[in-house]
Amino acid sequence: MAEYTIKVRRFQPESGEGPYWEEFNVDLDPSLSVLDGLLQAKDKEDGSLAVRCSCRAAICGSCGMKINGQSGLGCKTQIGEAQEQANKMKGATGVTAAEASSPIGAQAPEAQDAVRATGQVEAGPGTTAVTTATEAPIVIEPMGNMPVIKDLITDMESTHWTKIRRVTPWLLPHGEPPEREYIVEPESMIDITQSMACIQCGACVSSCLSMEADPDFIGPAALAKAYRFVGDPRDAETAERLHDLAEDPHGIYDCTHCFSCIDACPKGVAPMDQIMRLRRRAGEEGIEDPNSGHDHEIAFVKIIEKKGTLDESLLLQESFAPGFKGKLKPNRRAIREMIGSIPTAIRGIKTGKMRSLHKLIPGVHPKLPDQDDVKAIYRHAEEHNEELNLYIRGEEGDDAQPDGAAAEEVTNG
Amino acid sequence: MAENIKVAYWPGCVSRGFTPELHGSMALVAQKLGIELVELDRANCCGAGVIAEHNQELADTLNARTFALAQQTGLSMMNICSTCQGAQSECQQRLDADSAYRAHVNEALSGQGLSYEKAGDGGWTNKNFLWLLVEDYGLDRLKEQVVRPLSGLRVGPFYGCYIVRPKERLGYAEYPDRDIYLEKVIEALGGQIVEYDGARKCCGFPVITMSRETSLRQAGTHVGDAIDAGADCLVTPCPLCHLNLDMQQPEAAKVVNRDLGLAVLHLPQLVGLALGAEPKELGMGKHIASTRWVEERLTSGVAA
């Protein structure tokens, strides 16, 4: 058994007051969970502390929350590990996750002074009455990107379920249904098993940095769900789904590729990887999206094939007005974007950052001395185009089998 | 600890493109630190995640080529870009996980006399300058080199997503403190750490051409938060973050509708200042957001 201080961001709408921090001291084994700690506080100190939970075994997906700023499940995070993380961040920065991530004005005056002189770890401004100098409080907050109903309970309807419904999360087969079940090759379902592991906890939505900047972004959970049906061989509206997801300006090309959802997901769904699969499929479908996302991807890939390293000015031009195939027809948004980038270029020329011909004129960038080698790689990869999904394949064991024997079977299959 | 460090050096594309001051300052700082750089001038772009989005095997093979070129020198590899680190680590993870796949990828390189070999424990590595500085060079040794402590300079760290996530891929099991190394370096150089919300968030750069407002709102918010927390400057090990936080800063200011104007330093520049290099030699005049305030703070800091 060990003592922990958990610092909970609380909010009771009926009180008419704003949110505030409250610390609880709990006593439990380090291998037990943060959720266990919260339930002990609720049981022994304050029955009004509101938290959703059910299975306590990372299956039901009810107890999504932020622990030391990291989104995840309360029941899947050991309290001992959460304590180590809290100590580490406080030791490095002098402030706790509470002050860094969600300063609550009047209740956390220490947040106003987040600057710390070097070497004064002990005298960090976050020290409070119940916190000892060495143990930082474990900071627990409701999930992000969602309205808070009470304490740790968020309204998942407005930003999670609405977006899930947005992607038509059911099968759309065509033709007469079979007499009994649909029969598919087992291999054809492997690709979507990862997205099927989702338990709808919302941790990825809570962590999403694109949604923070653009609340209209369809988001990681809904897009991972979308791939679950795009990749399903029984579904007959794959192309329609891809058009829908690519043509929405807040769709697959609004993901900023920050990996937050990958670290937040308690089930290894890796929503961002599913979004990249959707982009790949939309590209194969030849869909022209309003964000020029596909044009950007193709431009990037072709520039490296031609030059080996990135020609940045050519990438900008080609992303908006693809001329590689002899068509130079930017759409209205692209023209606006290109004109919009002129002041940035002028500033770059002024400071000397961009003051050279190959940075200003698209296409002048030199190619690598042995660019033919790079081109050979392109030919090889385009012939095979293999995708290795470690979630499905798993990592090779050290002594599991003679070098790659089993893996080889799968590769060739 | 005092042995010389010699690495195969992959500068990346952007450090020789729109952030030339990064490549220049790295060369200068390596010399001052006594790190010998063997530049991989025939290596190719890491793909920045975009090529992997198009064709995973293509990205894996392109990076296997870079790794093989580095291995040919008999040296471990160093990069100076969080995005290179993340994109290359992703490919390396797949290559290392499956010997059959590795053999398949190496087949594409065999015509060039190249082959990527999986390293055993403690063998060949690919590390960002930040990781190398803390893990191999050592903070104590760094401290000994400081001739102009950054006293009074309030520095906000900005990591770049690709170097902090996903933790499982980026060696955090072995090096759990990789997400607080910038703080450690700032401290070792004598500066003050500024904690603000955006340190480990996304600069928005990957969607600057696709979703400009989302992108600039991210950059503008983080710069604004750092200013509100009292920062004199930000420091980043990622030139792509630098593009959005510095080069696009005036545009980001318009989107978040407030004045910004915060200097953003590349990691080698911050180290270089503490090692006594002049701002001009470090290319700080090439930045869009003026670095004059940083220079003033440092001069007054030395006087105090």
C-alpha cells in the first residue's frame, strides 16, 4: 500500500460556480488503477465526486479521462506509474500538469507564475498544503474536446457520437442478402481487425490536436470507424464513402499527423494509421479533394523521385497547381492560397532565408548525384507495394522461429 | 565520457532549404563541441510521413537506403529534424520487426551495393541531435563547454510531434526521459524553463497547404501561450516546426487575431549562444520573427 495525492478538476453545474481543483489523499497498492483511487476518494471522502465506469478492465470504454495531461482510461493506468509520470514532469518543468494544461484562474493562482528559476525543483510554485516536496499530485481531468457535464463526466454526444454517426457506421451491401450469413475469405477481413478493436471510449477524440484547432474535424474515432467499413469486403459503397470523407474539408485531409490518438488509444487501434489508409484508398480512387491533399501527396512523391531531396518551392506550386502531367489548372482555393503565400516568400527573401534561385524558382533544385538509384527504388516499390501492419503481423520474437520462417509464409501469402 | 564523437550526419531537406541557418549553426556547434560530422550528402528525403501515406514500402526502402549509406561509414547516424527522426524510426521499426520484409527491401538496394542490417542491442542507432547531446555527449560535458550561460533567458521548449510520439516506437522504454530533454538542455545551458501548454503539441505544419486555418491556429495558439507564460523565445529540434512557428508567424498572428513576435531558435542555435557563438554566425538574422530581444537579454544577462 502507498499514499497518493490525486488532484481532480471538479465542476458541479448546479452550484453555479466555475470549475476548481480538489486534492484527495488515497491509500492503495501501486499496481491498482487511477480509477480505483478515484473510487476510494468517492467512497471515503466525497460521494458527490462524479466519474463514469463499469467494467474496470479496459473493455467497456466508460472511464476515459486525462491523467497528467495524457488521455486514456482510468482503469488501465496504474496509479504507481501515474505517480512516476507526475513526479517526472514536475521535476523537469517545476509545474504540475494541472497548471500547465488547464489553468483555472482563481483556484490555481500558482498557474500565473509558471516560470521557474533553474535548480529550484524543491521550491517549485506548485507546492501546496497536502503535497509533499518530492511527490507531485497526480492530475486528473475530464476528457478534452468535449463539454463537461459534471466533474469527470463529459458529454460524448456532441463531439463523439454525432461524428460517429456522420460516417454511416453500418454495412451498406448491395443486392439480395444471402439466405444465411455473408461469406468472406478470412484473409480479406484481417486488414480491418485493428479498427474493429475500438471500444468507443473517446480517448483519441480527447487527445486530438486537430480538433482542438478545428472542432469540425471529423476526428480520429469516427475516421477509424469509417475505415472499418471502407476496408470491409461486404460493403458495396466504398467509393461513395471515400468521396464523402475526402471531399469534406474537415475530413481525412484535416488530420495534422500528430500521433496523439495513437498514444491515447487503449486498444491499439492507431486511428491516425487508419486515416492514412483512407488517404491511400482515396488516392487510388483518384479523388480530387478540396484541400489539395491528394495533389500534395502526389507532388511530394514525384519530387523525391525526380530530385531525391525536397524541392520546397516546387512542392508548394505542385500542391496547388499540379503541372507534372502537363495540366496547370489551379482551382479557386489554390489561387487564393498561392497569392496568400506571397507575403511569406517576400519576408523570406528579405531575411536571406530564401535568397537563392533554387529556393525561389520551382524546379531548379539540384538532384542527387545518384538519383538513378532512387528511381530504381521507386520501380521496385511500385511493383510490390507491400504494407506491413505490425498490429496484425506482430514483431519477430528473438528465438520464436528460425530467422523469419513463419513471417515469410505470411509475406508471400 | 571524453572520447570523441563521430557520426554519420543526415541534415535533412529543410535545413538546406527554407531553414539554411539550421544546417550552418549545426556545423558550427558540432565543431565547438568536438563532434565530428561525416555528412551523408548522397542520402535521400525521409518522406516526412507523406511518402509512407502513399506507399509504405517505398518509404521504408528509401530510408533503408539512407541507413545503409550511414552503416557503410561504420558510424551511427545523427539527424537534426524531429520529422526525420519520426519518419525514419517508423520505417526502421518495420524493417527491424520482420527479417523477410527486410530481405525484400534490401533486394531493391542490392544493385547499389547497399544493405541495411538490423543492429543488436547497443549497436547502430539513428538519433536526433537532442538525443545525442543528452545520451552520448552528456549534460555534464555540455555544461563544461558553456562560456556564456543563458542566465535570465526564459526559454519555452517545443519538441515536434514526431520526436515525442508514439512512445512505443521512439525508444521511450529504454530512454523514458526523451520528452523532457529540452528542459534538461535549457537548464544545462543556464537558461530558465518556461512551461506552457504547447510544448509537446503540434505546430500544424503538416496541414499548412491542406487546411491552412487549422494549421496556423495551432502555431499561433502555441506561440501566444508561450508569450503569456513569459517566454523570451522558443527552442525546437525540428525545422518543420520552425517553418510554422517562425516563418508563418505573421500569418498565424492574423488567424489568432493577436500580436505575436516571439523568437524561435533552432536547438543548435541555443546551444551555440551558450558556447559563445555570435547570433550572426548562427544565422539568427535569417529568422522572420526578430531575435533581437534574445540578444538583448543575453547581453544584459552577462552584465548582471
